[in-house]
Amino acid sequence: MFHGETVTELTKDFHAAVNHYLADCRATGRKSHKSKSVRLQLSLPREVHAHAAKRAEAEGKSIDEWAAEVLSQAAA
């Protein structure tokens, strides 16, 4: 257990803290910080995945890092 607190109490406290943070942002005119990362699932032909994995490895990146960079450039 967490020092006598239940998961329900911890969840309630977490939501209260987030609500307090958002209210403070509204009151002070600040933008709230949101995660800038999302999950994207793609279905690729095996050969495309293999070529992408080789390119990522050649650049010393994970395939996720490489794909994010390529998509970012293509979207600009």
C-alpha cells in the first residue's frame, strides 16, 4: 500500500492536482503543457519496413526516431 492511501484516493488526488494546474493556467493566462508525443500505428509492406530499418540503423537512430524525423520533414 502507499502509506495508507488507496489507489482510489491517489487517483482522486491526481485529478484534483491536474484540475488545479489547469485552473491556475486559465487564471494566469498561461498555456498548459500537453504531451507532444502520440502513438501512430502503420501497416507497411515488409520491404518498406526493412529499408526504413536499415536507413535508421545507418543514421544511428531507432526506427521511431528516424520515422518521426522523416514525417516531420515531409509535413513541413
